Amino acid sequence: FKKGHILGAQQIKTEALNKGEFNTLEKYKNTPIIVVCAMGMTAKRTAAQMLKSGFEQVTVLKGGMNAWQGANLPINK
């Protein structure tokens, strides 16, 4: 996340992910959420956990940050 992230992105700490705790995102339960990781693999598990936790509109960024940066899209450092 510190090396670069999509503008407006929020980081969820690994400890919270492992426990399935998404308290910091509760206010976004009914809004579209795009889950991003380096290549899109870890994000799939996280998205599934979020859907189980009641988040309604969760998708995964195909190809992750690698694809985003490969397309020269803007990042924040």
C-alpha cells in the first residue's frame, strides 16, 4: 500500500482480513467495493469473505495492482 495504491483506496490490515473483520468499511456495505491486491489472487478470498459478511456489491480488480500500473493508471504514494 505504501509503494502505491489507487486514489481513494483504503487498506485493510492482514490481521483484520484473517479474522474477517471489516468494521472500518461498515458504512460502505451497500455501495460498490473493488478489492485489489498485487495480482488479484488474494483479493478473491477477501471479496468472498466480504460477501459472506453482508457486503452487497463486491468485485475484484482483474490483474490487481500489477495490471493497474501496467496500464499506466494513476496511483498515490
